[in-house]
Amino acid sequence: MEDLQSGAYKGFCLKETNGEKCPEDKHGSHTVTPLGWRPLTLLDKGMSAQLFLKKKIENNLVSGDQDAFFVADLGDVVQKHWRFKKELPRVKPFYAVKCNSSKEVLQTLAVLGAGFDCASMGEMEMILRMGVPATDIIYANTCKQVSHIKYAAKHGIHRMTFDCENELVKLSTANPHAEMVLRIKTDDSGSWHKLSSKFGAHLQDCENLLKKANSLNIKVIGVSFHFGSVATVTASFSKAIEDAKKVFDIGKKLGHCMKVWDIGGGFPGESNFNPIFEEFAAVIIKSIDQYFPNNHDLELLQNLGDTMLPQLSLKRWLSLQKRRLRKKVLME
């Protein structure tokens, strides 16, 4: 509480809630309202979340308030951010807005200096309204609507992903100043929720795509890949980085200014998950040193979603298992 009020986190503007004290104020907590947010309750030192929730429920029962309320530990998001920066100091995290678009989560990450991975016009608009500069946003959708491309261009969001010729043709008229990042397929067989079956260009198709971009006068500035949700095989990152280096070299030979590398996502967010995040980070650092030695001009990005909010990945996995089970029953 004191750190926030003293301005230790740039961008937070807090004010005490006016009017009568909320019931929880009597039990070791303070209700504050960051400007533009819904009221938040910050727990004082010594007050556990479990005890606070127990008293909150008791007070609601006494007052007759039966409305639902949300519980989130934004401190956990902050800790995961710093854990990421500690292990991968050269890599800038870009949070996938579609993972959880709660304003409090987004504002917390913006204050910490994270970038944002947006997949639609609505997500871009949401992030821009928070004051995030366009240079900290990547339009990471390989199948974009033309109106969304034009919106991005109008607001200075030029970095976008692609994996096929059709996207390049759209970009040539909708935003000829775009800076494109070529998404490639990876071996995500070890991930719970796989994405390479839907997204990414095959390695053997990348040269033709880069040539097509040249013919349309479209800049390609880098490469990206993604392992889906909850990757379990650290070695997969090493192979994907090797493939990315091959595409980088092809792009440079064709005259593209290859300077951005988006490592994608897929890291497990739970601290007790095996393999742990630090093991993935060690493989990535080793591969960067091997395939991109002394390349300090390289911009390294990382798509984060489930890493920050791992509960969502579990929900998606359970949903996927239910769909598979339902399909199996119908087939039988």
C-alpha cells in the first residue's frame, strides 16, 4: 500500500474510497480505487487472503448482499513478471490480451512495462485507451480482417504476423507500411493445447513467402513461433530457434531487415509444474547464444498468457478433454 502511494509503480494513481468504510476495512485491509478502475481491496501485512474472504462472506451474509465478487492476486502477476525478467533479461514480454482482458490485469502489466499481443481491433482499442504506445503492441493474428488492419495502421500499429500469401496481398493495400513477422510451424506435440495444426508456415514455404513480400514491397522484419498452451518438452524450443535462424538467414539474403524474433509462448505458469519455467529459460538462452551470437541488435519478444494466468490453460485443457470425450461417445 505504501509503495503504491509513494509512486513506486509509475502509472498507479490511488485514492481512498469516499464515504463510509467498507466492512473489510475493519479487518486489516484498505479499499482503494486506481483512477479508471473498479474499487480494489489491498490486504495489509499479516492479513491472509483466506481470512479476508471468510470475513467478506460473513459480512455479505449479515448485510444480505448476495452479489458475486471477483478474487484475484495481482501480486502474483507482478511476481511472475519479475521472475520472467530475471531469467530472460533480454526478452520483452508481450501479454496475450485474449488470455484475460480484465482491466486490472492489463493495467498492472502496462505499469510493469510489458508489451501487448492483440488479436483484434477491440483488443487494440482497449490497450490504446490505457495509454500504451503503439510501438508496444503487436497485431498477432495471421488471419486479419481488412478493417482491423486499417484501424491498426491509422493508430500506428504496424507490427503484425502472417503465415500465408493471402495476408500479404491484404496488407499491400490496407497497410503498405506494415512491418511483418513471419510465423512458422513448430513441433508442439508435447503441448497440452496445440496450435501448429492451424497456424504457421512450413519451413520449406518460407522462402517463397519472403519473395512474395518483396514483390509486394512489404517489409518483413522477423520470425515468430508458438507452442500453444502448457509446453512440456524443453528441447522443442531449441529446434524451433534453429528453424527461426534458417528463416532469418533466408530473409537477410533476400534483402529483408530481419531484427525481431518472437519466441512465442507455452510456458507453464504453475511454480510446481515439471518442467519448471527456469528450465525452459535455460534452453532458450543457450540456443540464443548458439544461433544468434553477439547479435545485440536483435529484438527478442515473448508471447505470454498462460504463464501469467495459468488457471486459464487448465480450463482450456479440461474443455478440450470434454470435447474429445463427447466426440468419442458420439462415434461409438
